[in-house]
Amino acid sequence: MDKDSKDYKEQMQAEHSTPLHTGRGKGEGPLLSIKDLHASINGKEILKGINLTIREGEVHALMGQNGAGKSTLSNVLVGHPAYEVTKGSVTFKGKDLLAMSPEDRAHEGIFLSFQHPVEIPGVSMVNFMRAAVNEQRKYKGQTALTASEFLKLMREKRAIVELDGKLANRSVNEGFSGGEKKRNEIFQMAMLEPTFAILDETDSGLDVDALRIVAEGFNKLRTPQTSAIVITHYQRLLDYLKPDIVHVLLNGRIVKTGGPDLAQEIEQRGFDWIKKEVQTLP
């Protein structure tokens, strides 16, 4: 390891959860700022002091073993009512995110791609997405899309993720395969054009071709202002998405932060070496 790499590693160990700013983002301040976030579900504390800063244009990977709190963080950020924030703050675009309703968080530009997308029988994809898009436009003071305008937009966005037109005309996720559901999630992201996306194990259950299509769809949608948290156990998704910063979540805290090479090291060595490293820190 060269001196610069060693110094970087020591700095990250000392600061634990203070991410490196890559300079890719255009904004002056952070897009998302999480400070000492604690959260519980059913009285059990899951998040035990999360600190994280994400700027415009940055993609952060969040890795860790099952039960570490990755999905809990996602649910807290989008406002899932089952989770209680007991301490800390979250600001998004300079606004108090925790004071917003889940609907307003979505309208402000936060999007969550679910690990296990649910089926909604009886609700067509067309009606579902038209309602979502027009509610977002209403929030921004824009006029609703006409039926023809919406269908044109839907065709354009559907092509990005190679979503079959027959699927788009069915009920939301009903009868979809695992890969089709994940592709549909990215299609929804394309329609809503969020500024901050959370991909919660989007690669789970995908074969190589489906993974490529989903990842390429996300990359096509990225702009210099698009930021994301990518939650994954595996390097293979990150090979496509190329995160700027990688964090390791352990027992409700971010215990290690580094560059893309950290994910590669985890792929080769697992998480035990990080657990031992954390135990030796003061």
C-alpha cells in the first residue's frame, strides 16, 4: 500500500462515517445530510448513530451483512411509519426531511427502489404512473399531462429499461418475474426523474442479463444532479454503477468508508476483517 492510500485509510478509520467529497456534484452544500441518526422499530433500536453526507451527482454504495440496518435507513429516509426516529437529524436540499410526509419526500425528489416490490392487483400500471406523475407535477405547480402526453412519455421511458409494452398495460407487478419487477422499479424512476434514488438490493434475484439492463437503465437516467445510495451485498452491481464512495454498515453504524476498491476488498475477504478492525479502534 502506498503512502497516500495508507493515509486515506487511516483518515477513514479515524473519522468512520465522514465521506470523501469527490467533487462530482455541482451544488454548494450537501444534497442529503444525516447527523447522528438513531431509529427503532417495535421498540428495538436498529440505527445507532448514522452520519452521512451526499452531494449532487454522487453515488454512494452501502454494504453490510443482513441485519446491519441498511434497509432500515432506506425506510427511515422515505418516511415508513413503522420506524421511529429517536435522535438525530436529516436534511434534504436544506429542508428538514423528517418533518415531511412520505408523499412530500417523494415529490421533493426521493425515490426508493424496493428490495421486494409488491404486487397491486386491480391497479393498472398506466393509471398508477399517471397519478404519480401528475401528483408530482401538481406539487411543483405544473399542469397535469394530458392522456396523449403521458402515453408518449411512458413509451419513451419504457424503452430505456426495455420494459415490454404488455407488462406496462397490466396491474402493477402482478404476475411479473423477479427481474421484471426490478426493471419496473427503474421504469418508475425514469418516469418520476428523482434527484435522489435509493436502490435497495435491486440486484437481488437478478440473472446477469437482467442485472445489466437494470443497471444500464439507471446509468442512462443519471444526470450531473442525480445522486443515489446503492445497497448491495455484491460487487457485480457496482461494476456497472461505479460508485464514488463505499460505506460499510455494522450494527447500526457506518464503521468504514472508502473508495470503490473497498467493495472489491469486501468481495474477496468478506466482512470479518472489518469487524476485527473496528474492535481494535479506540
